Amino acid sequence: MLILGAIIFIGYLYFVGFWNVVEVISALDLRIALSTILIDLACIGLFALGWKLLLGNPGMKFRHCFEIVLVSIFGDLMIPTGSISGEVFRVTLTTKRSSLQLSEATASVILHRLLLGITFGGVLGVGLVFLITTQAMPLAGLYLFLALAVIDLMLGLIGIYAAFRVQRFERFVERLAIKTGNFIRIFRSEYNVEDMRARVMGDFKTFGRAITGVKKASLFASAVILTARWFLIAVIPYLMFFSLGYPVSYWVVLSVSIFASMVQMIPIGIPGLVGVMEVSMTAFFMGFGIPAGIAASATILTRLVIFWFELLISSAAASFQGVRGLNNIKNKEKSGAGLSHPV
């Protein structure tokens, strides 16, 4: 799949004109472009902070949340499954790095993901309203995306409502656990269905308490932080255009950034969606009347930050986490050996 992505990227460079892109980028204001790296780090920090506010007591330190988020980014980039792989890493590492149970960690990640969807729809709607008022794009297309924003916003709100009313599903979950246990018992006659029911219901109640235990103020603060993150992400390509000497409306860049995020959620299977994201972002920019060479140059520069730079730091975080895990295993083995052979 990575080879497929490389082929798409090569075809993309041929279409937009490789030397044309090189010529445009050669006039780059490097200081402005490099400043986007700090903005990207701030976006990652806001993502981690928005999640930290939703973690139950005793929670985790911010630096631990930041590190785990980096590892989840590595998972999303290398295993593109619509963020599922990254969320699995986030839940797993949270249970290892804190005293939170699996159900509590899962609850925080689900709430965070729901808030991310709600703020996504809200910011997309704001951007499209500004584009409609300035008539920067055909109204038919804008109204279509505005409808998608409203749908996304409504689904997110329904998800939040359902999460805080999760106890209403207790009987359904209990029946499902019993049916599942009876099914397993067909193949394993000694399987204890009651033990499974007790474990599932215990985890379910812990999950429910973790959801309902989140303070409304924390929920609101997290939503505000994630909203600010969406607006800040768009500053990266906006400054890239500015560094190329081709100023573009911020609302155009914001809308394209949101559209690109929608593409990124499609589980195509190509690591980092190499080639696919470049084609998508450039096509969106060209749809707003930006010349192909300029659109491609800004897209490639943006991807250098939000993909290649993030891949670099997230792979370092994942490697650090792996080395730490191996050292913990070795220390436990040494401790065990010491106990088994007392002096």
C-alpha cells in the first residue's frame, strides 16, 4: 500500500509540474515556514490538554498525556484505520501509565472523540458560513458541506447525550453478555457464564461512572480547547501560502483543512495517506481558484509539517515507549531471579 501511495504521489507531481513546484518553493520565506512547526506542536498540545481534562481521578500529568498522544499519532499514521488504531494505543498506554482502569480510559477517549466530532462540525459550519457570505465557492457545493457539518454536529450531540445516559443500556448489556457467554459455552463446556456476566457488568458500571463523573465545566473547557485547535491547524497552510508570497483567505484555508481531515478519516490503508492527501488538498485549493503550482507547493510544505514532522517525533515517542517497556520487563525478570535465588 505504501508503494501504491508513492505511485499516486509521483503521478501527482507529474500533473502539477515538478519543476514548477520547485521554482515556487525556492522563493519560500523560510522563517515563516519554520514557525509552523511550533504551531503544530501547539495543536498536539491542545489535543492532549483537551483529553487530559476528561480523565478521571487521579488522571495523568500533562507530559504523560502528550507522550501518549504522540504514540497514538504514530499508530494513526502507520496503521490508517480512521483513528481506531491510535485510540487503541491511547487506551492501552493510559492503563499502563496510570491507575485508571481500562473502562475508565476508554470512557475518556470516547468522550474526547465525540467532542472532537462536535467541534469539527461547528468549526466547519463557521468556515462555510463565511465562505457563503463572501461567495468564494459555488453555493451548491457550500450548502452540501454545510449540511454535512450540521449532520456531524447533531450526531456528536446525540453521542454525548447517549454517553451520559449509558446506564439505561444496562439490561441490554447484561443480556448480551449472557448470550455471548452461552455461545462460548457451546465450545467450552466448563466456561463460567456467571463470571463473565459479573466481569462485563462491573466494567460497564465503571465505564458509566467514568462518563457521568466528568464535570460539565471540564466538558465545556475541553470543547473550547478542541475548537481552538481546529482554528489553529488552519494557520499552518495559511502561513505556508503567505511564505510563498500568495496570501489566501483564512476561511478558504480553514475549510480546506477541515475537508482534508474528513479525507484523513477514510481507512484507505495507505500509511499516512501518502499521495492521497496531497491530491485531495491540492484539488480542494484549486477548487477555490488557486493555481495548481501554488496549491501544490503549499500542500507539500504543509504535509512536511503535519505528516513528516509528526511522523518523526511520534516515532521517537513510540520508540521511547518501547524501550521503556523492554526495560520494565528486564527489571521484573531480574527481580524474579533474585527472589528465586536468595543469598
